[in-house]
Amino acid sequence: MCLIVFDWQPDAEVSLRLAANRDEFHQRPTRALHRWSDADLIGGRDLLAGGTWLAATASRVAALTNVRENQANVRESLTQTPPGAPSRGELVRQALTADDPARWLENLVAQGARQYAGFNLLVMTGGRLWALHHSRRETVCRRLDPGLHGLSNASLDTPWPKLLRARNAMQQALSTQDWRAEMWRSLRDTRPAPDSELPDTGIGRDRERFLSPLFIEGEEYGTRATTLVTVSAGSTALEEQQFGPGGVPTGNIVRLRANAADQS
């Protein structure tokens, strides 16, 4: 998952509204949004390593993005997984199944994150939402105050052009009658950022430009899924559309809901 924007209002009837695009190599095997048979959660699944980029239960949500650090090799700069490193996608499952998420995050910051390549991890449970950032420079976790935030492949709210555009789109969507309809449209934005606004993560200007749209239309690498999440009291609703090479939709939008009553 390479772009996430979310509105966090823990005291409101709807506590979390989240919209995300997952970018990945199209050849990487993936299963779309579904109810897992080996864990009490809903999410897509990476069939290569077994983890996920975003998943939820009735009371928890977790989502992951990779951190893009300066790399000389383009493919390495996208995957950021050195030989022998465990899959970062497993962190989402652990966050959703940990007995004490706060303690689990503390342990991850203290030592557990070191074995992974760079990542951002969002974890929501009850009235709490944390953002954990791990890179070669630092590993930090903070509990978020209410408000509108965004994540791409740097730390929380780093003002990359795609993140600013997505966050502005979410802000406008929240003022309409149906924020979801607006975000389905906005997250299909394929416009690249102006060269003058591109970040420099060591992959070259052409690659930075290719990765700069909210929605990446690539034949080998691009946006694989758009996911919307709505969390209200005792219920979490997920909606997902999958895409193939060139940004072509594959299948219909999948809609699933986790209810607290179903897990009691």
C-alpha cells in the first residue's frame, strides 16, 4: 500500500474514514478482499509471503506502506526487502491479533522493527490510533490526535505532491453527502506531479515522475487496489476494487463488513 489518507474522529459516530491505493508489481500473486480462513479478519492477501497491506476486524484496522529510502537500484527502491528479511505484510496480521496492541507496538519500536525493511504501520483499536514509522534513520511511534492525515512512502504527513493532493481530495469529499463516491473518483487521478515538486529518493527523475500520481498506470508496476474503510460503533466496512496492468479494473467492487456481534 503506497498511499493512505484518513480522517480520525474517535468521539464521532463514524470514527475512521480511510481511503488507500496499493501499488505493487502486477506479477506478484494476490488475493482480493475476503474473509480469511486462518484468522478472524477481513483483508486482501499477498499470496507470495502470506501477509497483507490492509485488513480489519470489527474493532481494529491496520494498514501498511513501505518506506522508500535512497537506493541506487530502482527495483530495490520499490520493494525494499533485503534477502532474509521477514515480510512486512505479516505486521498487519500481528497488529490485528495481538492481545495488547499498545504493548506490541512498544516492543516493535524497542527491537522488533529492526529485522524489517522500512515501513509505516497504522493501527487503530477502540478510541486509539497509532502511526509507527521505521526507517534506517529512526523507529518512532506516536498516538494520533483527531484530524485528517496521510501516508505515502515517507513518514506521516510528509508533503509529497501525491499525498497533498489525496489529502485535499479527502477534505473535500468529507464535505459532500457521500465521501466514498468522491474518493473512488479522486483515487483514480493519474496526473503526474510537476517536476519542480517531485521528491528526491534516489531513483531518478523519470521514476519519481512515474510514481507521483495518486493512481499509477503501469504495465509491470502500478496501482493494484483501491480500498475504502469506514469504522463506526461495533462495525467496520471495507470496499475494494482490484486493477490489472494499465489500470484496468478486474472484477467488481468487493464489499465486506465485520460486526462485533458476529465475533462475540
